[in-house]
Amino acid sequence: MPSSLFTVSNFSSVNQVINKAYRTPFKHWDEFSWIRSKPMQQDSISGLPFSPELVPLASHQAIATDPNRWMTVLAYRLLAHLQFTTLLELNHVNPVCSALAQGKAPISLTTEQKNDALRIYCDEGGHALFVENLSKKVKETFNLDHSVIGQPQFERTLDRLILENQTRISPNLIKLFFVSISETLVTKVLKDVPSDPRVAPVVRDVINDHAVDESLHSVYFRHLFPILWHHLSPDEQEKIGQLLPQLVWAFLTPDRQYEYNLLRHLGFNKEEAKAILEEVYLPQEVAAEVKQAAKPTLKMFESSDVFSMLSIQQAFADYELL
């Protein structure tokens, strides 16, 4: 991720002011991070693979009334979550952390901030390792076909936004803001699954290990975001600001393409699969859930003065995030 690919022009004194206030959230990283202090989970899967309430598809009558289909849907939801994690960490978060650590980002960071980016880099590599280990167990235990998962929604949307804006905004700048957003969004999966006694202990432990690390990453990127934002010129803020709601939705929206693939895999025809998804995902309910899940990140935007431009406010309103 060469520094020349980041194109920003406003070197604001806000950067220096905010950096002076930086307090590392990684003071006890050596004692508490998974990669520094914990072993790989080796237990077999005994229990549910996922919390049913977090899988809307599992509540549909065509799935809920068939125990085999129901369990398969839960297992595929776990595998999709694990593969989402691997791709997010390795393809997106770690390249950004590498750039931050090497001084190749468009902002000036202290040595401590660069080292903390390296700590996140190590954490994310560890997350990819333990979720891949669990993925193998899930596929073997439930006899799953990995090809059903496909490319996750967030990558498809990110690729599209980069292609559509390639002449206006640096692709790496879009990726930098996407990671800054994704690392501040703590999903219901990370919050709820570890405390669900119905879910297999090995699944709960792996997701909890991930959640503990991510809570520190969120602190780091909540500090970083206003530095990035105030470093942009007004024109750059307007361009990036209009993409922010789409980046939020890219991370939080249900992956209907994957679920369509799964329904077809379970034996439903095209019309049946589409009808089930339309019944499960009502647009107003999806929008409300995305907005609720995005609250911490929306608060971060507000405190960083992202909504000071009317055009940006309108973009968020268009995506039902205001």
C-alpha cells in the first residue's frame, strides 16, 4: 500500500492536537491478547453452531419446521461468519495496519500509534488462524460445502465503490475509511454468541476471544478516525462523506446473495428462495437494525463533525442512518 496512492491535501493542526491526547489501549496487550497469551481451541463442536435468534433465515417456517435444514442453516451461518472474519482481517484490516505502522498512511502518527497498529496486525493474523481452525471443524462436523459461502457482501460492495470512484478518490483512502468504520462496529454476533449457553463451548470461546481483542481495536480506530477526517480538505470530506453510509451498510447489511445460494443448496427453486428472502428481510426492519447496530459509529461521525455538510447529511438520510 504505497504512500503515493493516498491523496489528501489538508494538513490540519487538528492532527497534532488529537495525537497529543492519545492513550494506548494496549497497555496490557501482552497479558490479555489471544495471540500473546492463549492456546488454540481444540475441542469438538458439541451444541448449536450459532444462536438461532441471530439467523433470521432459521425462523422461516420452511426452515424452522425441518430440524435438518434448521441445523444446517445455523452451521452455514457460523461458517459464513468465520469466513467473513478471515477475509476482513487478512485482505482489509491488515494491509491498512501495515500502512499505518510503516508511515504510509496520509497522516502523521506517533511511534506508539504505529506500534499499536502492529499489535492490531498481530491480533488480526491470530484471528484468521483460529477461525480457520474452527472453520475446518465446522465443515467436517456438518458436512458443509464451502463454495456455498461465496464472496461476502462487504467485499462486493467495496469493490463496486472503488470501481465507481476510481477517478475521484484514491482506492486506498476508501479502504482506510472502510477499515476505520468496520473496526468500530461491534456486531451482535461478537456481543451475544459468547454468552449463549446453547451454543457449542468451542464456538463461544473462539468468538469471545475475537470480541475481547476487537474491543481494544475499536478504541484505537475511534481515536484515529477524527485525525483522518480532519486531515481531508473540504472537497475530500464531501466525497468520502457521501460514501460513509454505504460503507456502513456494506458491513452490516444481510448477505442475501449468500443466503440465496444456501437456499438453492437446500433444494429450494429460484422462486421459492427469492420469496423466502423477501419474507424474512422486510426493508424497514433491516434499515432499523442496521441503524441500531451502527449507533457507536454514527456517534463517532457526529463527534468528528462529519455531518457539518448538508450533502453528507443527505447521503446518510438516503440510507436511513439519520
